[in-house]
Amino acid sequence: MSKELFEKRRLEFIGTIATERRLPKTWEYSFSDGEDMRVWFDKISNMETFKSFVDKVNEILLNFNKKILTDKEKEAEFLNCVETICRIPQKNEYYFSDNTDMYMWYMEYKRKNESFETEVYINLPEYEEFDLAETWSLIKEEFIIIIKKIKKIPEFGRIFLSNGIDVRVVCEKLKKYDPDFIEKLLLHITTYNKNSLSQEKRIEELKETISILGYIPELQEVRFSDGTDMFTWYMRKKEEIPNLETEITSLISKSNPNQKVNIYLIPNFKSKGGKFYTICTNVGEKLDLSNITSFEEAQKLDPTIVKRGGLILRKDEEIGSASFGKGKKN
């Protein structure tokens, strides 16, 4: 940013907060050059170069009994909001007293502060009301299978048991309910991480798999012998490892493979708003099971179907229009 552009924006920004007596919200006001004022200010507010300007903005705000909040101050306001509405606020729904979007801040902040994410979830009704003692004997086996598959403690709201219980919530409850069990679980994860395959071994297994299949396996179709998803690893490493993509491409069959992986959509009605589906993969034709009301019903139609990951489809969205490439929630 040139000195001339900064000076122009500085004057416009200060003029706006002096008139409005507060910081603008995101997408509320724009500079004369079209840039959003709040997006720009948030972008530069943590840069040492602009510290004096940020201090000046805060000085102006203090004259109106307002100020730029620190992360600790935002933690308190966010927890108070969660306690009031009994859930995590959505995007553009609730704002801090300095007009920062609560949802956007939380999504970024929890990545660097996992303990705060835990504190948020233990204040939610779904966590407080969940009695692990009543259900542990029923969910223990499925819970262990999931942890052994993913080889880590998942984030909140990412992986659910078949009855809709958040796997991370179970992990947190176990810390008090059965600390010995959770300690053994963590030891298992640590041991796995130490024993994971070397890069050379993974390349060897990947080449062997493609030689047999004739194509690059799809997401969740094939795993390495240490449990890592082959597709995910390859997509991440093909740009990093010299000649890997060229070597793999040379192994792909020139004719259509005899088998191919297809996507099955299974509804899970725990979700509010849009329909929540579980991605399932299997050899066969593409099949929409969106009218099936349970995973058990789907397995009666095809007993080889297995649960995989999560994806939210918008209402009435066509199967073919959804991107399954990353296997994450959209």
C-alpha cells in the first residue's frame, strides 16, 4: 500500500468513526476507492507498521466510551452471548461491542486457542445435558472404532456417532468419567503417530495400489497400511515431491477401470436447517439414498456401504453439483 493510498484511507476512516462514534461493521462502509473499511482496518490492525494509527483510532473511540477489544475481552463477550442464546452465533448474526462479527472471530480464534473452544462447548446445553454414564456402554464400541480410524481427537462439531452425539464431546466427558480410559486412548494415538509410514513407504504403497486398480483411488476409497487416506495424502504431496505426479500418471490404465468408486448420500436428520448427509463410498453405480431414513435401511439395500465423512448440501441441491473433493463441510 502506497503512502498516498494509506493517507487517503486514514482520513476517510477517522472521519467515519468520528461521525458514527464507533467502528464500522464489515461491509457497512467503503472507502472512495471501493475497499471495505472494516476489512481493511482488521487486516492492518495487527501490523506493527500501523500501530500508531490503530492507537489513534482507539483514542478517538475512548472519547465515546468505546474501544477496540482485546481477544480476552472478546472471549468474555462471546461466552456471554453463547450462554444467552444457548448456541454458537452464526455469521452476521451477533457482533462484539466493537462491531466485530462474533462468528468470524471465533472461527479464526479457536484454531489457535483450543482451550477456549472447549470452554465454549462445555457452556452449551447439548454438552451440559449429555450424561455419558447413561450411554457409555452403548456407544463405547463405535467410539473406539472411530478414534482408531481417525487416529486423533477430532474438533468439536466435526465427527458424530450414529446416534448424533459429537465424538469430541464424548472425549471431553471421558476426562472426568473415565480418566484412565482417555489416557490409554491418547497413548494409542501417540504410538500411532510415532509408527506412521515413511514417505518412501507411502509412495511404494500408492504405486502398488494404482498398478492394481488402474486409477488413482478416490477420497476414502483406499488407505495406507497406517490408516492414512491415500487420496488425501497424494493430493497434498503431488506438488511437493519431485516427479511423483509424473510417476503416478504413468501407472494409470489407459482403458476404463473395471471398478469405480461412487458416492452414496445418507440423510442424518439431527442437523437443523439444511439436510446433513454422510458420504459413503462403494463400488457400483451412483445411488441417491436421500429418501432412506436411517443408515441401517441403507445397509439393507447394500450391506457393503460404510460411513465416511460429513458434507452439508443446500436444500434441493443436485448430487452432481456438490464438491466431494476435500470431504469437508460446505
